[in-house]
Amino acid sequence: MDYRQLNRIANSDLTELKNHIFGLPQRNTSQAQEFGTRFHDYLLLDSDTVPSGKGATATRRMLDVVRADAFFARLLPEAEIETPQFWNDEQTGLPCKARLDIRLPGEGLIVDVKTTSARSQREFESNCYRYEYDRQAAFYLDGCRQAGECADRFILLGIQKHKPHNLYVVEVLADSIFMDGGRRKYHRLLRSWQETGFRPSSWGG
């Protein structure tokens, strides 16, 4: 069965639950999200395809910056790309899932690529909290560990969408303050999910 059709809780489903709890509008896929998805595909899945259409010039420049980065180039030969991970949450027993951009099991490392409008490293770090990347990082890392996988480091790799297309790196460890904050966020949401029997739109039916 397709990953998206599995009735397991994804990080995006937790966002939908949070919006539901606080009476916030549910966000449909935005142009920014669509751009980010296309960029991921070009970078990780369709590396031989030349971007075309709207935003193609910026996409090509961004790809050049990321591919020229020594750290990223070192990752790829040993990396598992776009791998699904499944687990049952230890506290609630709820079924969960994640799709990991880049994983290096031998290094206990997960890397998530973000396209960003941030103009500096500091702004990108601020956005990691604004967009709750801390919750995503903790959810993914803990999920791997609960599934018996080696995972103790998480890197957020941000590529600026506008010139000069800066590359930003935020690396966090499993026991960091960043992770602890994200862990509390997803734990609260999973407890609310269990209490309310929430069913996200992604599950259909």
C-alpha cells in the first residue's frame, strides 16, 4: 500500500490536529509547499531531470548550491533516500509514520532538507521554532529509535529560495533542549489524539 494511504499518524496530521484544537484554519497545500516538494524531487529522487516551468531558474541555482556543498556530497553515497519509517508510539500505542529525506544508519543521522525564505542563519534557526521543525525532528528521531533503528542526530539543511541562495545547517542531538521541546509538543498532541479519537483528512473515509 502507498505510504500516504496508510492510516498511521504523520507529522502533518499532528499539525491538522493542532489547528483543529485551536480553531485555526486548515491549510491547503501552498505554492511554497509545492515548490519545496518539487525541489526535494529534483534533489533526491530525479537528479538527472533538468527543472523546467515556473521557478526553474531559481531551482537550478539552488540545486547547484546544495550539490556543491562538501557535507551534502559526503552524505549521498551512503544515504538511504526518502525511506518510510513505521512505529507505534510507546506512550499511547498509536500507529505513527514518517518519510525521511536522508538517513545514514551507520552514523545514527537523519537529515531533512528545507527550502526557506530566511535571509540569515539566525533567521533560519528562528523559523525552526516558528514552523515547529523541533516537533518534526523529535517525532522522526524518536520514531526511528522506537522502531529499533540507530538514530541520535538530526540535521535541518535549509536552502534559501532567493539569491544568494545561502545554505543553513542546524544540527541537534537526541537529548538537546531543541529536541526536548519538540518531544513535549508531539507528546501532547498524541495524547489529545488518543483522547478525542481524531481522524485526519489524509485518512479519507
